[in-house]
Amino acid sequence: MKDLKKVVRRKIKNDTGHTFFWGMQFLPRAKREAIYTLLAFVRHLENVVESPIDLSEKQEILSMWREELDNIFDKKVPATDIGRRIYKNCMRFKLPKQEFLNLVESISANIDNPLQAPSLKQLSGYCRGVGGVAGNLALRVFGCHDEQTIKDLASALGLSLQITNILRNVKEDAQNGRLYIPQELLEKAGITATDPKSVVVDKNLAKARLELAQIASANYKKVYEILATLDRQTARPILLIVDIQKRYFDIMEKRGWEIISPKPHLSKWSKLKILLKNLLSAKL
């Protein structure tokens, strides 16, 4: 088995390509470092899944991460740089081990059997795992302590943000053998194929994307409603990432769901304007 220290070589650094980075610099140092640590961990897991290495090696790396989480939470002796930073920067916020394990399992779901036309229930679980877990952990860092609020908001965040990514990346995902649009929505749109490359050129794809977009839209509404009940310090960082993702969603909705490329783009200036509006707003 490979040494985890050799598997994880990159030190944690600010990821300027991720929208969470915009505005996290305004957080207190402890919270900022915890969020950067979580972001680096998520990015590392995604890189493992997307890398061209053999399936067996990917599975081995993820297995070692399950062991490393035991080292962090149970033995208190992490073996990797990211593990040590999780222990140092995240444990002060009492982040639950199970959520980290859920993150590993959810992200690894696409390794040996990429999702192709999952059921609505399967998609919901995937979105909750990939997007919702990160939201669950981040909410705790930002200062939310009510478990029901964390549960409800994480679920709505996972669905709204992850479905937005699915809608943005439908063509790219198809080229990689993935199709996240649920089978029920494909059938409702009159699409019988489940092969990603066939579906992505089907004339009825826009109908299925519209149905999926409506699920995202309903969950964006839930997110904004819940955020309005939180104090500003807790809600503001989450609001920033939601506003940016919602802007991508709005661009796609405005141009029409029949258009799958190019992917919607936001310039750095556009993101900066959203950040400034977020910071200067008198109320959420």
C-alpha cells in the first residue's frame, strides 16, 4: 500500500479558481483556514477521481483516505499534510467524522461506474453527498449550530448548486461517459436512450434540462429563505457562493435550455461585482 504522504504532495493553497475563494478572505483567520482546508480536501478527492490513473489505484487512494480519517478523528495522529491541516484547522469547529466519510463515498461513486441516467432518488443522494456535505461542513465553520437548519440548508444547497453544475457541464460529462439527468425526466421528455453521447444530441434534451432546472430553482428558493433566517455573519459567505452559482443558472435559463455550449461564463469583474454587492448590502 502506498504511503499517504506520497499520495498527497501538494500543500494546501488558496484556490482562486473556486468561487468560495471570493470573500473568504474577509472571514476571521481560523474560519478562513478551515474553509481553505475543506476546499483543498474536496479538490484533492475530485482530482483523484478525474485522474487518468488505474481504477485499482484510485480505489486504493480512497481506501487510504478512510484510514486517514480514522487517524484524524480516532487516533489523533494524521499522516498527511491535508490530514494534519484538517486536524488543526477543522477540529476546533467540531466537524463530524461521518460527513467527511460521506464526502469520500459520494465523490468516489463515479470511479468504477459513472452515473448514467440515475433515478431522481439516486441523483438527490448524489447531490446531497457531493454538494450538501461540503455545505454541511462549511455551515458549521461559519457558525450555524442548529442541526435541523444545517440539514435542511445542506440538502437545498446540494441540489441547487450541484444541479447547476450538471446543467452547465452536460456536454463535457457526456464526453466522459456520464449522464446525471434522471431517467424519469428523460422519459418524460420522450428520450428513450440512456447513453450519454446519444442523449446529448437528442432534440428533446431541452425538455429534460428544463425539468431538472425547475428542481434547482425550487431549491434555490429554499436556500434563500433559510439564509434569511440566519444572522448576517453566518449567512453571508454562503450567500456569496449561492449568488454566483445562481448567476450561471440565470444565464442558462435566459438563453434557453436547448443550448448546451459554450458553458456560461462569468468574468472576474462580474464575480467581483457580486462580491461587492454581497459585502455592501445592508441586509440579506
